[in-house]
Amino acid sequence: MTNLENVKNIIKSSYPKFKIENIILGHKGQNNNIFIINNEYIFRFPKFKNGIDNIFREDKLLESINNYISIDIPKYKFKSLENKRVGEDFVGYKKIGGEPLYKNIFKEIDNISVLAKDLSIFLKELHSVPINKLPIEIEVVNNYKYWLDMYMKIREKLYVYMKEETWKKIEKQFDEFFKDNSNFQYKPTLVHGDFGPSNILFDKDKERVIGVIDFSESKIHDPAIDIASLIGPFGYGEDFILKLRKLYPQVDSYIKRAKFYASTFPIQEALFGLENNDEKAFNNGMVMIS
């Protein structure tokens, strides 16, 4: 969905008084088409039908957690989610400043301790949101079943594309994870679910995190999931994660699980590509696996 005139017409059909002066295509999201309107608003169009439901829940979630989070998170001003049709349903919010905190920017930061403080405060606030105060039903993940289902899909769909030594390594990795009961003994919390560099907005001049976006994968799950995204192949490494402990000491108990979760990201990327006919995602995942 890259026809900008079509995007304009869809938005205007729901908001005829909204003056659209310019539209540019934003970064290519895995689950959403992103458009920047008037250099001021971000509009997200889900690529898949389940993404529409996710964004509907996300909207309600963001409204309910806004008072618990001290940095900027999206506030949806424009909403059209009634059609339940991919390419027609969308949300829009006022653009939050900063830019995604990719590795190349991370490497240039002078005061890493301040960054660690910002991220640890956000995670501690998010993971402390009272679950019983949420106004909508958020999916509660059964961690054992979640990873068992994932493992079965990997065996069924991806092994055929792997060398024997690769899939044997994956089997060993999952077997060790399942055998350790401590991996399933944790206090579930609200998690972001996709807390990677692309969703962390950073002000380069002030060297501060000023916003977090895309809560569409938020669930009640293991808080180590959010740490995993920071350790993973596009994250900042385990040494940086250890710096979060000063303000968020529970991080220590998350690291072992987070490292396992992070190690599965390339496999999940390949699986996503295969299941959604996304050749680029499939190839990227398989290259990282091998």
C-alpha cells in the first residue's frame, strides 16, 4: 500500500475537514504501513487483519497506561477501525520527536549511564502497571505453551531449509530451555512486546530517550521479553543491559531468559517471512541463523 493519493482519500473519507498538505512514506514496518502526514502526524495502516484487532486493543491500552508512564507514548487522535479491512483501517497520532535509537546512534552516545537510566525507568514503570486496573482484556501468555508451539512450528516449517548441524543446535537450545523449570517461574507483567531500537525515540542533542512507540504487541507476559529486544542482534548488548540494574534490580533475574528469547529472533524472523510470504524477512532470518 504505497499509493499516496489513495492513502489521502482513505483518511479524508473519515476526516473530511483534516487538511492534508503532504504525505511521505515512513519506514517499512513488518506489521504496518507507516505514513507521515504534514510532517506532524504518524499514520499506521495494518498490513494484516489481526493487526487491526491489535491496534484497537493498543488504543485502549495506551489511554489506560498514560498516567503511569513518564515519557511520551502515542495518543491516537485519528481512528478508523470499524471496517475491519486491511488497507482501509488506520490510526494516527501526533509525531513524537527524536529518532529511532539504532546501533549506529547508540555507539555515538557520550553518557551511556543516562540512557540506561531512561530505559530502566520506562521499563520499571511499564512492568509495574497494575494489571487489574487495565480497562480491556489483554492476552495472558502461557510461556511454556507459547515456546512449545513456536518450537513445533520451527521444526515443522523451517528445518527443511536448514543444515543438520543448524537444526540440531536449535533442538539442543530449546531442550535446555524446557528442562529448566526456573524459566517458567516469574511474575507476569504488562510488557511492550516489541521493545527494540526502532520503537525507542532518542533526542541526539539532549542524549535522552523522549518517547516509545508501537505497543501493538503488548501482552501480560514475562518481563524478560522486553530485555531480550535490547540484547538481540539489533540491540545494545548484555554489557549495556547490566547498567539497568541500578534503578531496576530485577533485571538480574531476567537476563538468562532474555538471552534465550533474543537467540530465537532470527528464527522468528524467518518463520514470519515464511508464513506471511515475506521473502525478505525469510531470507534475513535464515542468513542470521546459519
